[in-house]
Amino acid sequence: MRRVNHITVTGGRRLSGATEISGAKNSALKLMAAALLAEGRTILRAVPDILDVVWMGGLIESLGCQVERADDVLVIDVPARLATTASYERVRRLRASFCVLGPLLARCGEASVALPGGDAIGSRGVDLHLSGLAVLGADLANQHGNVIARAPHGLVGAPVYLDFPSVGATENVLMAAVLARGTTMIDNAAREPEIVDLADLLVEMGAHVEGAGTSTIEIQGVESLRPVDHTTVPDRIVAGTYAIAAAAAGGDVLVERCRPEHLGLVLDTLVQSGASVDTGDDWLRVQADDRPHAVDVVTLPYPGFPTDLQPMMIALAAVAIGTSMITENVYDGRFNFVNEMVRLGADIRTDGQHAVVRGRGGLSGAPVVATDIRAGAGLVVAALVAEGTTRVAEVHHIDRGYPRFVEHLRALGADVTVG
């Protein structure tokens, strides 16, 4: 994929047309990690063409696998013996890479994984990952910036309680538990659709997993797993981004190959803003003829409003009629991008986990900088409704989560160029 340095948006155009959603970034990366659990060739379909997948592929290859891509199909050949060290150079750019810890520990009995990097959206420690694996019998140490994990006699199933329904911790414990002896119960587990997709893959591989998508997941360990052919669940965050963009900029947008049931609260909020929303089994349509109305948003773990769509809702609120209250309950640094939105003329005041957004009749284009994946997308949504030209820099962040973002926006009638 071609790297771009900035996106230039000339605002004021209504959006119209159809766009198709690829597989979910937050699922595909964990499916790639899960492939390590079985020797042989695992095939993943509908894998998004994004930087994060490229980086994860490099990490998987460094562990001894062969990774090949053709269109949206990823083929991972996993050897009988894996390397067990995930270096800082491989892990630092991608937080999701930390989820190789569980599979490596379960299959090889040991692993050394560097503490992760990723988006600068607040403190996201790995304590829940480590405490969960420790309950399963892992011996853990932090040495020179690396987590050293050992279970020379194998992991043993046990009750695991998560203080917070962390997606990453749920995934790491789940992938470790499928090869543990006995039964593991994950209580207060994350319920996201990507967790269900991972569990579906593991069951196809021969694992015994029940309750994925609820707050309690039960895993009965098995001795070994087999490689499979699996299609990634559609990306609800990308689908939600285009839906919110249509409501903010106005127009008529059909989002195809998506799961509207994964966006229930988001679509309800768009209806409250004045948009018309229709849905089918695998599509949704957003129509908006007038300026949106103010809405209040509170982010929470699924099935609550996704934190990953909060920046896009701030963009909508910035041009809405009335005052919106946006409350962020998931990441303490998610408002880091607000100063960039203010450069576009938005009236936003933040206080701790709250942002008060007083809608204005219009924004004005200006140079801004994307600080993370979702902030970048949110700034582009704001630019679509701003008068004049906006130049969004550091858009490699957007490339990490949105396949062919500019191409899709152009197809919907937006005036967007790359540089």
C-alpha cells in the first residue's frame, strides 16, 4: 500500500453513493495472532488493506511463519516450531501485537514479548492481561521492557475475573485458555463483536468455547488445534465513520457489507440528530438533508457507544444546532485531538472526561494534525463540513485503520486529494 503524508479536503460537498466495508481491523489482527495456535496453513479472508495488518504480518513472520497476501486474503503458514521472542522493534508500533503472548505461551510454554506501543490516547496498561495469564499458571516477569512468561508444564484452567472488560485481556486469556488443561471461566469478559469473531475462529480450529459475546466465557481446554479458513467480521468502526460522516455533511450514503446490529446505539444517536437511518441484514443507509441537532454521547464498552467513534461524533456536534455533551469513559487521552478540532473553528471545552461542544453554523478549513487513527478520521469528517480547504497531516495514522479511505470518500463525492 502507498504511504501518504497528508490529506487535503475541500469542504462543503454533500455525500452520496455507496461504500463497501472490509473486515474489522480489531478482529483481523487478533485472528492473525490466533493462527499461531495451530501448525499448518490458516486462511483469513476479508482482511483490511491497512498498515496495522502489514506490521502484524511482519511480527508473525519474525516468529517463523510465512505470510502471503492476495487481494483481501491472507495466508499464514505456521511451522511446527515457533520462535518465542517478539522484539520491541516489532511490537512498539502496534498495541495489538501484545496479543501474541497468549498463543505463544499456550503452544510453546514460553514467550518474551516487548511491552507495546500504539496510539497515544491515554494509559492502557497490560496488567489485566498479565494477571489473567498468571491465574492460568504462567510465571511472569518484566525484564528490560519485555514480559517474560513461562509455563513449562503447561497452563491450567481456572476462574479469571477481569476488573474491567478489557478487549485485549479477554483475547489474550481466551487464546491461552484454549490449550490449557481443564476449564477456564472468564468473568466480566469484553463483549465486543470482535471477541465473538475470535471465538468463532477458535471453535472452527477445534476449541471448546461458549458464551462469547456475553460477560462470561467458558473455555474447555483441548490438546491441539487445526488451521482453518475463516472470514473476518465487517469493521463496525469504519461503517460507523461513514454513517456519521453522512449525517454531519449531509447526503445519502449506503454502507454495504456491514452488520447494522453491531452499531445499534450509534444509529439510534444519528436518528436523534435528525438523520434518517434504514437497515437491512448487511447494509445501512443514512440520509440527512438538514444541519444535525445536538446529541449527548457517553462512551462505554460494547454494547455502549464505541470510544473509537467519539471523535467523529465531536465533528458532528461541532456543526449541530445546540450544545452537545460528550463523555469519555474508556480512554483518558481520547480528547487529545480536541485542540486540532478547535483550529477548524469548533467551540469545544473539555473538563476531565467531559467535552461540551457548542454547535456552530460552519467550520473553516485550516492545517491540522492527526494524533491517532480515530482522531485523524474525525478531523477528516470535520473537514468535509468546513468552508475552504483543510490539510490533515500525519495521516499514516489513518492508514492504520481505514483501507483506501480517500478512494472511498471520493466515491461518495467528497473533494479529497492526497500528498
